[in-house]
Amino acid sequence: MATGMPVAQIGLRPWYAERLMAHIGAQMKDEEHAITKRAVAAYEERKAVRDAR
């Protein structure tokens, strides 16, 4: 850095990994699956358009 001061390192924890957030575990897995499913569908659609050229 330009100031000559040493860089501070901090350890961050993901908020969803806290014990109090255990109730969102199943919901988060469902959402991750849905996101992956949509991403694969979008990829396949773009791939089909590209291959049709």
C-alpha cells in the first residue's frame, strides 16, 4: 500500500454458517439447486442457438 503501513488481515465468517442460521440450511440447498437448474437450462439454450448457426 502507498502509506507504508502493514496490511491488516481479518478473518470473516459467512453469516449463513452461524449456529443461529441453521434453519436456513434446507432452504439454501433448495435455492442452490434451483439456481443451478436455471443456469444449466440457460447454457443449454445458448449452446443450441450457437450450434444452429
